[in-house]
Amino acid sequence: MKSFTLEIKTPEKSLLLDRVTGLQAQAVDGGLEVLAGHANLAAIMAPGRIKYRLESGEEKTLDGGPGFLIVEKGSAHLFIR
């Protein structure tokens, strides 16, 4: 399965920098899923559960506050409070 780089950061620290095959999160105007090859995207994120799948197939979740997501050129950058 194809993968992309996911970076998750808070103002205080980096929570994740890894290759993943998928990301699910809640934007202010609805849920979204990012897969490898996703079109460029910028979204304002709502508080909620963030799910991502590592290349190994292991699924991880974390609770995130508001923030924003940028998807471009084979990577996703999620900045949360």
C-alpha cells in the first residue's frame, strides 16, 4: 500500500513524524480522510479524534484540539493545540 509522510505537532513539541497509509480527522466542516496521492488541501481542524495507520498496518489514535492541516507533495502536516 502506498504511504506518505505525516507530521503531527503541537506548539510545545512534535508528536509524530512517520510514514503512514492513511489519516482520518475532523475538520470544522466535516470528517476527512487523507490517503497517499491526495490532492493538495488546507483545512481548519475541529477538536476530535485523529486516527492514522502506520505502514506496518498498526492503527493509532489520539485526541487533538483545534488546529489546521496542510497536505502537499506526498506529505501531511497537522498542527494542533
